[in-house]
Amino acid sequence: MVKDLENAELELYIRAGKIACTVRKDAEKYVRPGLKLIDIANFIEQRIMELGGQPAFPVNISIDSIAAHYTPIPNDATSINYGSAVKIDIGVHIDGYIADTATTISLSDMHRPLVEATQQALEKALAAVAIGKRFSDIGVIIEKTIKNYGFKPIYNLSGHRIDRYDIHAGETIPNFNDQLNLGKFRPGNTYAIEPFATNGAGFVEDKKSVTIYALVYNPKKISKLSNESHKFYSYIYSLRRTLPFAIRWYTDIFSETLIEKILQELALKGLLTRYPVLVERNYGIVTQFEHTLVIDKQGNVIVTTDQC
């Protein structure tokens, strides 16, 4: 079944993509050694809002062997070191229509081949996208390109289909030749192509640390929440629905201690998704690049995050 993507929806994706593109380029100029991650996050998220969008998720700032899912916590003192490989993953939404993009900022010449491998993998993958093309065919291109540079893709991270208010909408686009993945590109859908490369083992593992959360919608369970948790849930849901959020966004309204207590209750009741920080298994350096594309009903492939 072909999804009918209306012109108004397509325009919102493109607008979100232009903002994401602009902010990504701003971040590439802004990030430098010595900056605190909290200041980088505030800069990026404020720029998104200044340009008329909203963060689709807390900006991920992942350094060296951290691959994804790290956003600064309240009063985070972590700063950028000389020689780091800094991955910036930015999501922008307008009325729930999401553009997702990422870049790696190398602060050492030593990492440049790894950066180039990932960048080339993304460019070649995007050039190959077409209606009916299997996701696994894109994985073949990504894996081959990265391996030609002498590195490995991250096998257990992938690109993904995007839907309104839904960053990971069920389908995945592998970064390797995954013949068990039978998905195909279809008109009317939005996708994020997201290669990761490493000089390590090629796999990431969950760590205990969690800095990003999302609500789970279940009216029966919501009605049984304590008053404080119900107030918090209702407030976040009115702003985010089930899009991810960070604790630091709300400490001016709810105390950090109270938020932690509420999150525990939400988790116990099955109303919270936690996104553990992902680290390369052998602590290899990880690089990442990402673009969002939309396939309109005529079959045109529109890369939304490269339109600024």
C-alpha cells in the first residue's frame, strides 16, 4: 500500500530539514576543545527554536567510543578534549514532522580516515536509494565502503523509518549486508540513513547510564499514577507526546530529585522508555553521519537535511 504524502506534510518535512541542516553546520563551527557539553547542547537546541522548530529529541553529543544516546545531564561538567571525535546527532520537528541528521567533528587528524569512511558510506547509500530498493542493498553499500577504508560498520546500529511524532517507526535500514531484513523503500515514507563506523569490534553495548527518556502512552496506567507523577506526565505529554526528552529541560519546573522519583514510578508502571548510553564494545573510536530523506508519491527522493 502506497502512503499518500500530502504536499503540506512534505513541506513540513522540508522545513524541518532546512533547520536541521542549518543547525548542523552551526554546530560544526561552534564545537571546539574546552567547551562544556551542556553549553553545546543549549546552543544547538536554542538555535533549533530560534529558527522555528522544536528538538525532536535531546541533542546527542557522543565522544570517542560513545556511539549514541548521551545528552548532558543537569549541571554536566563534561567538556570536549583535544583530539576527540565528537558526534552531534540533531533532531528537529515541526508539528511532529521530523528531520534527523548527524555529523562527526574530528579534533584530530588521526580520526580523519574514519570520518571519511562514514561520510562516503552515507553519500553512496543516499545515491542508491530508489523505490523498491531493499534496505539490505543499502547495508551492502555501507558495509563495503567502510571496510574498504579498513574499518567496521557498527552492526547493531541502523538507520530507520520515521513517522509523525515517531523517530523509530518500526523498519530498520542496516549498516551491513543483512539478508534477513526484507524491507524496501516505498513512496510516501520518510527514512533516516545513518552509518556508524569504528576501529573497534563493530558492536555497541548498553551502559547503565541513562540520560534520555520517552513516555509510553497507556490511558489505563496513566490514570493510576500518583498526583505528582500524573502532573509531570501530563505536562510532558502535552509538549512531547512520546518524543524523547531530557531531565535538564524541566528542572526549572520540577526539582531534579522529584523528577528522578517520578521517572522511577513511570518505569515501574511501564510508562517510560529509557535509552541507555551506547558504547563501542572494545572502546574503539566511533564516527557517524546521517541524513533524512523523503520519497514523495511521484517517487522523488528528497534529502531534507541537506537543503540549506
